[in-house]
Amino acid sequence: VWLNLCGALREFYGTRSHRGVRLKRASKKRKTMAKVVNKVAPDRTTLVAFGANFAGRACQKGDGAGPVVGKGSRRALAASRIVVMTDEYTTSKCHHQCGTIMVADPADPREKVCPSCGKAVDRDMNAALNIRSVAVQFMTGGTRPEHLRRPASSV
């Protein structure tokens, strides 16, 4: 019976050379992701906090940056590390030290200036520091810092 269906089975499962290509591609992807995981978190006990933009939109056709590899890297990290998803609400707006809402720096669009303490900080670095503080509070059983909480009406 197998000999009678050999052609159909080969078409269904793919040719031998095509199977080899798929196998090599999958192997290369696994190795690359393993390198990324080890670069991001070399220690298996490292806590990795991802900002989860709960109110964001999906990638759409024509977006300049294109799709982000966040989902695949999150899955690879979660398979062997501790991963915490953190709400990004006001993490790039509020200063990580004093909690004041910052204003945009006219000289540099990537930086924001805190009106209360006068420090200029990179918005992405500030967001990362705020996400870290939220994740630490979560892991220690504390509550989210007051300046990073959503208003009660929007929850």
C-alpha cells in the first residue's frame, strides 16, 4: 500500500531535500534564539520584565518598523527564564526617580526633561527603569508605585 501511495505521501510530507532545508532552518532558528536568551539573561534565575502594551495596536501594513520579534523572544525566554509581563502605563512619561510627569526636550526628541528635578533622561531608558521598579514591586509582594498606577475610572 505504501508503494502505491509513495507519490502522494512525498507531496504531502515534502521531498527529502526540502525536509533537510526545513530541518536546517529550524535548527538555525533554535540556535539563534538560544544565543539571544543567553545574551539577555545569562543566569537562569534572572528575572526578565517585558513591557506589555495592553492598550496598543497590532502591527499594520505600511508600518515603518515592521513586525517586532517580541513574541518569539518572549516565548524563548519564558521557556528557560523567569518572565514577568508589566503594564507600560505612564512608564515613559513619569520620571523614574521622583514620579513627576516629564516634558519633551525640544533639542532631542528621544529625551524628556523632568520639570521638578531638571534632569534630562532618555525616554526608553526611563521606561525600562520604571518597568523594572514595577516588576520588583510585583515580585516582592508590594503594590505598583503610585505614579505608575492607572486611574480607578479606567481599570
